[in-house]
Amino acid sequence: MKTILSSLIGCLLGTAALCAQAVIATNAPSPQAAPLPESMPATFASGAMVHSEGVFAADLIQGVPALPRLRVAPAPAVGAWALVTRTSIVEALRVAGVDLRSLRWNGPETARVSRAMRDLAEAEVRDRITQELQRRHARDGGEVEVRLSRPWRTIQIPDEPLEIRLQDLPAAGLQSLISLKVEVLAAGESVGGWFQPIQVRHWCEVPVAASALRRGTPLADAETVMERRDVLASRSILRALPAAIQDYELAEGLAAGQPLTERSLRHKTVVFRGRRIDARVQAGSLEITTKVEALEDGHPGQSIRVRNPQSKREFRGVVQAEDTVLIPL
């Protein structure tokens, strides 16, 4: 009986001891940041170039292994600078769990911090403008080429991801000479803008005369080849031949290598001067057909002069088809 009682008392005392330990552990203070060895040397830099994310401890402290990436101050504005003290950084690290107060420090007490900058060169500006114009105005094909119209002066910008925005683009599309407003953004922040005159070329494969071509030649019989030309040199340059080439002929003579333009083609002549042709005369719902003399060549849709061979009166008729015109009254 005494043995059982002794065992019971022992169990109760053991449980009480464990509970006491648990209470002590619960109320114990949080572990403090462990200090590094006092003999470890550390260097505080006199300055640093930082990015828009801010100033980090590792930007200014050297010689401390496994330093956490801790932001200790905001980045200064572009073109400005700020002072950061060693004390403020050491305190921020202590709060984060890294105690550097006992280290042997080298370097100044204060560091000067500014934004990391780089040169914006002419080639980069030209390439960015070219890419934007290509994306906006050359979706149908071709290659945009850009040249700056005045000498470039290198400018300083933050060493950040770069974006170039173009404003004042002509509503009518690309032109050979354009003056753009260029805005430069680094990490989403506007860091400069200016007006930039440029020369633009838009190279496309277009039909050109393979040999000298005469006026009136059926387009189906004309020898043409595709060559790379600047379509901004003339707004009327044809980008492609019409699908129904059998319905067209040359409206002008072309030298070898000359690109075809909108003026170069016309519908094939189906009415010829001096011929007797059919004239459909319309007066309201009444329509009659008679013979008239064509006084001009004509193609479908063209208005030409015709003459009644009996009365010698002249009229204007719209060419409908081969040897046929419509004369509305």
C-alpha cells in the first residue's frame, strides 16, 4: 500500500514539474538576434548607385556573409541623392534578426546614395522608334526604316527597364518626314521627353516593269516583277496587281524598273473612237437602242462623247461594255 501511494505521489510531482517547465517556456522572452563575432571586419561603403526598388543593406555593407536582402531606405529621385547612416542600417538589420553592432567597422559613418544611370544611345532610340512604328503602321507587311534627322546628343537615363512612348503620330499614317514627341519611361517613371524629327522609309515588295512597257498594253501581257521599294516615296504606288488583270491595261508608258502606280492602270478600252456602237437611250421606263458614232475611246464606267450619224447631234454616254454605251435623258 505504501509502495502504491509513493508511486502515485511521484507521478503527480512529475506532472507538476512538466507543467511548470511548460509555463516557463511559454513566458520566456523571444530569442534575440545572435551577435556575430567581434573579430569579424565589416566595411561600410561611402556611396552606392541604386535602382528604383530602394536602398538595400547589401548595397552599402561588405564583408558580412549571408546578409538578408533588406530594404533600408527608399531610392532617391532621378538626378538627386540622399545620405544614409550606418547606424540606421545596423538598427534595421537588428530588428530583422541580424545583429551587427559588435563588428569591427571600416569606412565612414554616412554614405551618399544616388540612382544608377546609363547612357541612352542613338541606336537604341532609333531601334525603339522603328519597332513602335512597325507595330502600329506596318501590320500589312513590309519593313520600316528610321533615321534621325538631326545629330544625336547622348542623354543619361536610369539603368532600369526602358519604355519609349511616341506621341503626335500623323493620323494619316506613315510619312517620309515626321516630327514625333518621344517620352522615355524607366521602370514606369517618366524620365524625359523631347521632339524628334525622323526620316521614314517603308520597304515593300511591289510590282515594277521588267522592261519598257507601252501605253495601252493589256496588263495580262505586261512583263512585271516584284522588287523592294519605298512605298512612302509615292502614295500611289501599287502594293499588288489587281486580281482580274485581264480587265486592265496600261494607262501610261513605263520605263524598265519603274513601279506601277494607281495612274498606271485603267480598265481595258472596250469602245474605240470612230466605231459605230450601240447606244441604249433611257427616258424614264422607256428604253430604245440605236447606233451612234464613238468620238472617244472609253472603258467601262467612263463617260465619252458620241454622235448621232443622222442628226449630227452629240451626246455623252457611259460605257457599259464592249461597243455599248448608256445615254440617260
